[in-house]
Amino acid sequence: MMFKLSRLRLALASLALAVLAACGSTDDNRGVANYADDAGITARVRLALVQHPIWRQADLQVSTQSGVVRLTGQAPDDLDPKQLNGLVAAVDGVLGVTNDVR
């Protein structure tokens, strides 16, 4: 139970940091609203991964740009990284998935 709670806290802390980072200045023409949308998508994907009984154990990194989620990291040996595509694509706001998980 403690492990689940700490993962949930990590996901919520990531969401808070992502939203705060989105409020910073931008170097391109995307605007703060798009950064906030991407930060929210990233947080929702991380939460979906943390809540998943299989993928929560994987060492994965998640980033989002213009609604396209990029996954990197290492999948457990007995799992096919392509299985992540459906899980991530089902998250609200995801427009596409680039899966670079090995």
C-alpha cells in the first residue's frame, strides 16, 4: 500500500511541476496554453502507467509535444513495448504515440 501511495504522490507531484513549468516563458510560437495542455497529457499518461498493474514496474520516461506522447525507457524483459501504444493512446488528449521503449 505504501508503494502505491508513493507512486500516486509522485504522479501528482509531476503534474504540479509540469503545470508550473508550463507557466514559464516560451521560446517558440506554441504559447503557454499548449505547454499546459502537453503537461496535463504527460501527467495523465504517467498516472495511467502508475495505476497499471503491469507497466507500473517499468522504467519509463514520458514527454509530450503538441499532443504527441513520446515514451522512452526499458520495458520488463517479458513484456512487448508495443503493448503500451493502446494504453497511452486511450488517455484523454493524446493525438499520437511515439514509442521508443526497448
